[in-house]
Amino acid sequence: MKRSMVTVIVVFFLVSAAAAATVWNGMVKTDMTSVSSTRSVGDSTIIPAPEPTFGGVIDKNASQSTAWYAPAIVPPKNAPNVLLVLIDDEGFGASSTFGGMIPMPYQDALAKQGLRYNNFHTTSLCSPTRAALITGRNHGMVGFEMIAELATGFPGYNASLGKSTATLGRLLQANGYATGWWGKDHNVPGFQSTVAGPFDQWPTGMGFDYFYGFLGGDMDQWNPTIYENTTVKFPSVGHPGYNLNIDIADNAISWLHQQTDLNPSKPVFMYYCPGATHAPHQPTAEWIAKFKGKFNYGWNAYRDFVYKRQLAMGVIPKGTKLTPWPDETSKGEYAGLTLPKWDSLSPLDKEVYEKEMEVYAAYLSETDYEIHRVIQAFKDTGRYDNTLIIVINGDNGASAEGGINGSLSEVQSLGNGVFLTPKQLKPYLPVWGLPPTDAHYAVAWAWATDTPFKWTKQVASFFGGTKNGMVVVYPHHISDPGAVRQQFHHVIDVVPTVLEVAGITQPDTVDGVKQIPIQGTSFAYTFDKANANAPSQHHVQYFEMFGARAIYNDGWIAATDPFGAPWLSLSNKPNPDPYGTANWHLYHVTPDADWSEYSDVQKQYPDKRKELQALFESEATKNNVFPLNNLPTFLNARPSLVGARKTITYHMGIVGLVFADTPNILDKDYRIEGDVNVPAGGANGVIVACGGVNGGYSLFLQNGVPAYSYNLIQLATIRWKGTSKVSPGHHVIAFDFVYDGGGYGKGGLGTLLVDGKVVDKHRIDKTVPFTMPWFEGLDVGMDQLTPVDSNYQSPFAFTGTVNKVTFNLEPPKLTAAQMKHWQEVLDIASRGIQ
């Protein structure tokens, strides 16, 4: 009996092996041509391509049958690997490649092998640019007229990529590419940014086989919360000196080597978009040291130097004028706007501002080096000679979100409208860019690194917000390497360019859904030297953000003034109804006319301005731009996982829950209860914490004594603490807060309780008005990454048992007008996610 069983098993494995052989003892015939054959579906208008019919023979017996395997799908012949690199928040005049004073030697070398594009454009803000880039459609068409965090319930603003606008990743994946995404993903709606899913808006749900990075606008480089595919990771834990900018390069290189080892003939699409150089500016100390004293001449001299270098290098046309510095004499587009001139500053001011720029420059140079390492991996794996490389120097212009003086923390400045003085910032200079700083430079540096243009990130109506340098390398396909191309192009042009180069047809249907046509125009024609000065094939492009808008048409652009300076807190944007109050300008922006938008010519050409305004109306209507939105962040109604619930309960296992999906305790009464068991020897550690060193709250036991800490976005830490240890056994540790009401960020009365008995009670004069840190979430039973309270060290895990944590929330205690807006938030949230 046993012998017969062994015989059966042996035969089973031999028959299985026979499927890979031509013939095994005449029992099973296999069509070996089908096992190794391939098929290209590059010209298919349907994705995925229809399954082929079975090509073998099926008879009653296997010996008279022929096995068959469907041919593997491969890209069209000679389709290249694709490396798409997107740097964050880099101004046109920052890098040495485009005349800036920040050395990027590896990109400089890359540009000599390919082309520099000096007339390439973005949308002026992170999420919108990224949505347009990976879909080939305008940002309004795909629901991203604002960043994901400011989504509203309108088609152009819902921050959700629809099934009718498939990404470049999905198109290449369906055509036989291995696809991966590294770094920043700013296109997942807040209420879907948890391990609860759904995951269709995540990279792995949009055609990327692999994802290693973070969700949201920015991330702490020293202590990040990241995801590998859809699994949350805390890679810095247990690894002193960890830095995310380095880690994602390491991971991408490892992935590329694995793909090559396993299937060297399969092309790859690598979308590499580090958090750099978005704030926080956090390069390693070694890089920071290289730039000490390099910017002591200041931002005005920087601007003059860069402008002259750009002219000399030919990265701007010869007749380009340097736009005026905004000062007390400013007129037109920024009348009344003043930025300090360097010579007017005190020695203390200069010391602070120099350090800010040194750290930013170190961050950009470090990023250049990490990108170089990734490109070197393409050479090491033998892929480089057939790789299309596109490096976009910024998803928008330089960021002015650090405020007039720079910022210790974006949570303070951009999130809550708190701006520190240089005197208050100076004590942090020795660790600027290192923990615990969330560093950002001053507005004037942003203005300077946008040379020769005016305005900055967020301003869609002027080139300082939208013109970004681009480098393209395609070995053996660019006939005049090292040249500059001046044709007008936009991020929506990348997808059709890649598809054309790869020989892949734009599909009509993807995954059963009819596709909205790709709106971009390929710039592959510019690779040929014969077309170096050919007219641009991208003729019309609208721009819009926060109500500021512009429209480009064949060398002309009409533009409006922005509604509020970008360095104001997002909570303080003025004019919620910007449509009919815009002040329009007109510029003739051809290389031989006014390339930098220096001279407003609407008086000379009033009909042209009116013509372009009408064109904007048409394009805006087609692309879901209306209704224009300039509302403060807290007035934008959007769904959350909390919804309209007043009572929310969490258990152990909740770690790194993003702030947008946590119970919002701001500007209202609330109660936090920790149901715990304390062991015989007593307990220590965090019961629940939200946030970290940049702000947040924590309920914990320290040396057995109950405590609650409220980190007022690094301005102060207010503590409530008991007087005796909590005894062994079951207890409810609670914190109760009664808000004063009447506005945002007001004070209130806090009470710490153990089993219903008051152990500490006192007032706080101020609270966080608008947002806690968005990159360090809520943890149950620990404070995972950085500590809310400096009196303990993370993770400070609870040594007893946390049975559950319960939040009880009351409606916000605001004015009648404020309550009206909050009710809109609650109504939409309750309809969206319960």
C-alpha cells in the first residue's frame, strides 16, 4: 500500500514536470512555442487586451492532447525603460542646471547627455501637478483643482482619480512593464489613507506593482510613517541616523536589481518622487556642513548672480528681463507687497536666514546625489542605454509657505498661522534641519530661487508658481545632446510622450471603463535636432489655483492677481468668492518678446486680453474648474472615517492613524478615556497619543502616575499630572476638556481623572486652532515615532493592558457663522463615510 502511494506521488511530479518538456514518455504533448512565446498589445485600444483563445488540442486522453500556454504580454519591440523623476518644491532658479547657485553636478552631467527644457510648466501646487502628471489630463479634469487635504464635493475638487483617467502606470503595466513608485503620493483622499482602505486610489490600485513611500504633502525625513504597498512601516525605529531621502533611493535600487536578476528582458517604469525638497528641509549633517557660509551675500545678490548666469548659459532667452523685487515701490501685480532687502537686515536676521538657505541647498544637492545613485543602478544593470529619463525640477515653484522669517514647523506656520521671529528661531540654528526642527526657509529665498520670475508656489497665474526646468535623456535618440528646448509644454504632456516613445496606443477602454481622452501633447518631436526651433505643439493651457487663474495660447498669456500671499496660513486665505473680483493682466511671452512676464500689455492689446479671458471660461468649463474655491481649510467640507460620530473607540493595533481620520478635538469640548489594566508591579507608558514633537496630545502613566500632555505646536507643553501612582487592577484614566468657545484656538478648562475622581485640574489660555501634525498620527498603547512630551522617549509603550480608548466629542463651540460651516462639514462627512 505504501509502495503504491509513493508511485502515485512520483508520477504526479513527473507529469507536472512534463508540462515544461516537449514530450514525457509520450503521455503529454506540449506546444513549446507557446510556453516561450510573447505577444505585444501596444496597438490595442482595450486594456487589458482580450485573452487569446486556447491554442492547444484537447482530446479525451492527455496522450492525444496538446498543452498550450497563453503568450506573455510584452511591450512593443525596443520599448525603453522609463525613469520619471519629480523633485518637490524646487524653483526654476535653484539648481545649477538652470543657472542657480545650488550645485547639482550629477544633473548638470545628465543635461549634457540630453536636453534642458526651459518652458515646461506645472500647476503651481503638489497634488494637482502629480495628478496631471500621471494621467496626462488637466488637474481639474481628474478632480485635483486643489491639494487632497482641501478637497470639496465638486467634480474638479474631489481629490479622487476616476476610473476613466487611467494612470501611466496602469497603461505600461498592461503592456508588459514592471512598475514601481517611490516617495511621495499626494493623491490619496484623506479618508482613504488608512489600512482600512479602500486601496484603489493607492499606487498599487492604479497600476503600480510596488510602492514604497508616504501619503500626503510632506513627511519627516528622520522619523517617517511610510507604506510598503499598503502596509504601514516605521523604518527609523531601531535605526539611529536613518534618513528617508537616502532610504527610498536604496529601496528603488534594490528593486531594480531584483527585477533585472529575475527578468532582465522586461522593461521597467520607475516613478521616483522624493519628499525633497518640500519642507521639512532635512538633509544629513554631512551635507549641511558643505554649505556653511555659501549664502552670506543674501537673496538680492543671489537673484542678480543667477539672472546673469541664466543669460550666459542660454537657459533663458537673451532679451529676458529680471522681474522687479517686491518692495515699497511695487506696482501692478504685487502692489503693496514688500519683501525685505538683504542690506536692510540686522546681523541676527542675516544669521538666521543664511542658515535656512544653507540647509535647503544641502537638501537639494543631497537629492541630486540620491537621484544619481538611482540612475547609476540603470547603468549597473545594463539598462541605461535603453532608458528614457525625465527629471522635472519641481512640481511647482519654490515654496513661500515658510513665512517671512522661515519656519521651525509647517504645522505652526502653514497649518496654524503662527510665525516666529528671527530672535525666536536663532536658538534652533545649531540643529536646523535636524531633529526636532521641521525646517523651512524664508519667503525671500523662495522668491530668489524662482529667478527670473515673480511669485512662488501656490500662484497659478504667474510663472514663479508654474515654470519648472526639465531634463530629458534618451540615449541614441537625441541628436544634439546638451541643447536647450524652448517649446511650451506642461506636465500633462509626459504621458503621451512616454506612450509615443514606447510605441503604445492611447487606449479607449481600461478595465472596462471608457476613457476620457488624454489631453497632453507629446514632446517627443523635440528630441530631433531638426525640430530644435519648431513651433510648440501644445497651443492652449489653462492654470488655476485658489481662484488665481491664467490662460496660455500660442505665446500669449492672460493672468489674474493671486487672492492673498502664499505665505499666509491656508486658514487665512481671503476672498471666498474670487470669480468676479479678479484683476487681469496680459503678457506676450514668446522668447523674443517678454519671456518673464515683465511687462503688462493689456492696454496695448485689450481685445487680446478679452479673447483670452473668454478662452479661459471655455477651458475652465470643460475641465471642472468651477466653482472657484478660495475657502480656508477648515471650511472645506470633506468626508472622514470619523464622520458624524460623537463617540469613537479604538483598541490596540491602531498605530500611525493619520490626523485627518482621527477624532478632531480642536475648538470643542472633548473627553478621552483609557480603559486599562495595571499589573501587580504598576505600569508605565502611553495609553493614547496623537502627534509628536511638532505638536499633539498624550495620555499616559509615568512612574505609575497618570498624566496628560498637550503640546501646543512646539510653543509650549502644558501638563496635567496626578499626585500618586495608579494601583494595580482595572482603571479608567480620563482627560476632560471644556472649551471656552467663541472662535478658533481659544482656551479652556482641562481635568485629569482616575476612575471618575479628579487628580488635576487647571486652565489653558490657548489651544491649537486648525490642525495637529499631519505626518505623525494617532497611536494606541504607545507614542510611536517622536514624543509629544519631552519628559519621555518614544515609543514609551504601555506596560499594562490597554483594553480600549474612547473619545467623546461635542460640536465645536464657535460663532453662529463658524457653526454654519462646521455643520456643512458634518453633513457631508455623515453622508460620505460612517
